[in-house]
Amino acid sequence: MASEGANPEGHYSRLRERFLNNGLDGFLDYEVVELLLKLADPRPDHKPTAKALLAKFNSLGGVLESPPALLKTIKGVGDRNLFGLKLIQAVARRYLKEEVINKDYIHSSSQVISYLRHHLKNRNRELFMIILLNGRNQIIDLVNLFEGTLTTSAVYPREVIKVILERDAAAVIFVHNHPSGNLTPSKDDFSITKRLKAACKNIDVHVHDHLIIGGNDYYSFAQQGKL
């Protein structure tokens, strides 16, 4: 009987059949990465590359969230097989976002948090977002606004207000991540929140919350009585 190493196509056929029959149940992380690498790359054996990626980036999430330049430092990773890794990440984000659009924020807050965790987890830079709500507290959109080290000089209230007015939002929720995983708000976080809340008050837009996402957890200014 031929080994998997001697017959890699048989190996991938079996992986595809397992997935079609049972989804990802029973799959090891490196097998998931193998399939994603194989999507647009006909080379026969991606197992060593998949295992090297997981050894470098520690987890499936770490692989999917790492920037292309870092992924390419692993032997066997190039533009062609990066396609599968980045495609599945983008599809998941779009799906989770579409799941919360037009839904009432209060009743779908757990879904929103799930989306935000997926969207912001494992990023190595801070990202500031805004959740736009209509007068019935339904989510109009979730928009990325600023990226980098978020200080009072890096978040521009004028740009925030511009987006709010363009989408005719009645209320908003501000969101940003802490790549370190430490959820404690910084002095700048409090200052930014105060400035943005004052700017929104001037145009009669209610600020429901400011969320900080760190890893799998979050901090809510509203829940902590800090808004």
C-alpha cells in the first residue's frame, strides 16, 4: 500500500472527503492549513509547510491573521498559496459582518462581539472602528476608520462625524483593539472617548458604548460606568 508521502494526491482526496462528510470535526490544525494552501497551488505536498507555519505562528488563528510578508518567511509560502489563507479569513469576516447588519444591537450584541473578536484578534496594530446604528438601534454598518497607535492626535473627530453624517446614523458604538490583550483603558482611550462623545452630542447622535477588544475578551466603557 502506498504511503501518504508517496501519494500526496490520495492524501488530499481523503482530506476533502473527510471535510465534505463531517466538516472540520477531527481535523488537526495543520490539516486545515494544508487544505487552504492547496486551494490555488497544485504542488503535491503542503504538509511540511503547514506544520512550519503552525510552529512559527502558534495557532490556526495566528497563521490566518499574520501579514503576508511574515507568512512568506516560511519556506514553501508564496503568492499563490497565500490566496487560500487570506481568502478564508476575508470570507469569514464578511459572513460574520453580514450576520449582524440590520439587526437590533441590543439583541444581537453577542454576535457583534463575536464578529469584533474575529475581526480584531491577533492584529499587531491598533484599529479604530465605528458601529453605526439607526433610530431603531439596528446596525447600519461597521466601519474601519483609523489604524496604528491610537492617540488623541491619531483619531480625528471630524472624520468620525463625517462618516456618521454620510450614513445618517442616530447612534454609534466606538471600538478599538489592544494587541497586547490588556483590556485596561489608557489615558488616551479616556481622552478619545470624551472628545468623540462631545462631538457626537453636537450633532445629536447618541454614543452607546466604547468597546476595547483584547484577545477573546472585551472591556465596555458603558458597563463599567465610564462613558
